[in-house]
Amino acid sequence: MRLLSVELAGFRGFPQRHFVDLDADAVVIVGANGNGKTSLFDSVLWALSGRIPRLNNDDNRLVSMYADSGQARVAVKLKGTNNAVVTVTRSFDGTKGRVALGPIPKTGRAPIYSSGHEGPERQVQGCTGREWRSAGVVRMR
């Protein structure tokens, strides 16, 4: 799989919406301490796995206290080996977590799963023809 982009809002140090285009053969992330490099990578991990072990898997630590919406939201766009593009969107509003898998089907609504549901992982497996592995899903080329 190839990581195409990350869109985040209200997530840790990103209170406003930020879009990061990562569709390149090589991506270099640079910045001074405290500018969000680790939070950017945490957002990808959280969107795909629903957990950030270094934060003790505490979702309450994900929502920026300056977020306009009062929720953390991350959308990760991936391209499979068969060139199918899929977007995994995860959000948390302080009480309830949600995850959606796109692209949006003809019904006009992306499937929504509550926290702990294994649906997106199985659909990503179907898109890529490979087994879901949170540690090996994102490969920078």
C-alpha cells in the first residue's frame, strides 16, 4: 500500500484542519521541536489501528483543547497494489469513537463502524488482497 495523504483536524497539536500530501516516492518531514512531526505520524497510526500505545491508548489525549469542533478527526487516503484508493476516517468527540471506510459507495454514505469493530480492516484486506497488519500497512517508497 502507498500512503497518499493525511487530513487531520482537532488532533493533538492540530486544532484546525491540515492537509498533508504524501504521494511521492520520498517524503521528508522536518521541523523544530513541538511543531507536530510526531503527532502527524501518531495520526496515521490512530486512523489505521485506533490506538497510540505511547499515549497509553487514551483517546481523551487525542482531542486538541483548541479544536473548533471539539473532536479529533483524521482521514488517511491509501492506494492498494491494485490501484484502488481507499480512505480510512477515524474521529473521537470525547465520548464516542467512529471509523468510516471510503470511497463513498453508490448509496451516498460510507460505512460507519463503532470503536472496536473489525470492518475496515477486512475491507482494506479485500481492496489490497493482503492481510491487514497495522505495522506494515504504510510503506513509503
